Amino acid sequence: MKRPNITQEEWNTAHEFPGCVIAGKVEDSPRGKSAMIVCKVQGNRLATYKPNLQFIAAAPDMAKALEDCYAGLSALWAIHAKGAQNDTLDAAKAALIKAGYEFP
């Protein structure tokens, strides 16, 4: 499995950049505050605004956890189920592919 080449710094939110998910930390620069903006959430649906930001900021951590779960479950499934189909593994693999992972 090959991981996508996403920004490696931790993703989070910062009050200096409302509506944005940033990678790394907010830093001082000659022109004020600066940060690597991963994405900006826009819209007027306030009920989903903050949860969407939090969910996107957690995406790299969730992808890594799913990658680890997939690898561990695949190894166990190969030993104990002798290659039978597993819907959970299929769903995990599909989600990882959607996130940009590549499988041989």
C-alpha cells in the first residue's frame, strides 16, 4: 500500500484563520500571521461549519489509523479465513483508495 503525498505537518484549526484547516502552526511573518492552509470551509450552515472543520483536520490521523487497522486485519484474515472475502476489509480498502492510497 502506498500512502498519498499529503502535507505531513499536523492538521488543525486556528482562530487566526477562521474557517480554515491549517497544516503545522501559525507563525509570525513580516506581513502578519501566516500558515499553510489545507482547505477553507465556506457556507452558511452554521450547524455543520465547526464539525466539518474538525472532521477535515482529523483526516490524516483517521487515515493512518484506518491504514494500520487494514494492515493488521488483512494479515489476520489471510491466516484465519484463507482468502475469503471480508466486507469490512473491502470497505476500508475502498475508503483508503478514495483518500489517494494505491494498492498493488
